[in-house]
Amino acid sequence: MDGNGRWANRRDLPRIAGHHAAIESVRASVRAACRAKLEVLSLFTFSIENWGRPLSEVDALMALLVETIPDEVPELMKNNVRLHVVGRLNDLPAEVQATLEQACEALSGNSGLNLILALSYGGQAEIVDAVRAIAERVAAGDLRPADIDEDVIQSMLYTAKFPNPDLLIRTSGERRISNFYLWQLAYAELWFTPVLWPDFRGAHLYRAILDYQERERRFGGVTAASRQA
């Protein structure tokens, strides 16, 4: 969800104002995802690299999470949304961890959209954590090296219980993955938009989905349509 800082800078506002404005974009996207009956929506909320930002901005972002998430629970409940969080969560302040845990528990009985927040997340870190978990199983004698395959690695990822994404949307004109879901995005379709995240709305999400639906996904093979061409 890129462009919060640039959105604020263009309006001569502090960067945190862009993060506050982005809350409505999250609401709009979740509502649109529910209407479209999507199974999973992942939001790259805070990366491991983001810890390197000025302390004042990091603290403001953590405070924003604590302030905002409880306020969003009623609408998420109304829309039958279940909340999940992935990343190195122990790096988050205790108050943030408690807020997230309470929200996830409150919404755990829902059966609609699975909303995943990636917090203190990095794709490389996720793979490192998966490899460590596999190494521990091998050392314990629970797994043979010869049995390690794609399914084993997939089972050790933070997102193991979810399907891999079909579509990645990148806002603000950026055209790179930026260490997000490196394993999971192996066959995802990519969609880029110059729209800054605070200006992103349901119509943009639908536009991305429509574009995705017009693409031919071959997964390295050849479809019937391709053979006929």
C-alpha cells in the first residue's frame, strides 16, 4: 500500500497524515473485496525495512494501529471478515500485539473474507524462518532431508493455511515486489497503478480484478487456447 508519504507531501502535510488518510482506503478495499466475494485479501501494512524509518514515524504508525483496529472491528464483524496477522510479530510493541490478538479473537468465528495484515513482515525473513523450522525438524529426526520439497516449505510459511495469491496490486507507480510474499507470488499476476494508496478505492480494486480476468494464466504450460493459436 504505497504512496502515503507522497500523498501527504503533495498537500504540505506531515507524513502521518497520509497514513491516517490511508485508513479509508483500507475500509473501501475491504468492503469491495467482500462484495466481490474474494476469499483472501492481504495488505502489506508494515515491512521489516520500515523499522528503519524515523522513530517518530514508527511510533506514530504503531499508535495508529492501536487506535484504529478496535474501531474497525464492528464493521469487520458486520461484513463477516476474519482477521489474521503475519510477520515477525514479536518485534511489535506489546500493546500492538495485544490489540491485534484481541481483534483476531473477536473475529475468529466469521466465515467470509480472510483479511491478512502483514506486519513487521519481509519475504526473505519469512523464508529464513521457514528454513529454520525445517532444520529443527530434521535435527529432531522428524523429517528427512530427502523429503523436503515445495509442499514442505509451503507448510512452514506464515501463510501456510491460505492459497497463494492470484493477483498482486502495487499502488503509487512502483513496479517491484519489494520483498513481499516472495515464495507465494511465484505465479501471481501483477497489476500496477499510479494511484497513491490514500486515493485507492473499490473501483480501482474492481478494475484490477477485471484486468486479471482477461489474462491467460498458463503456469509454465500451454492452454488449449494457446495450442489453437
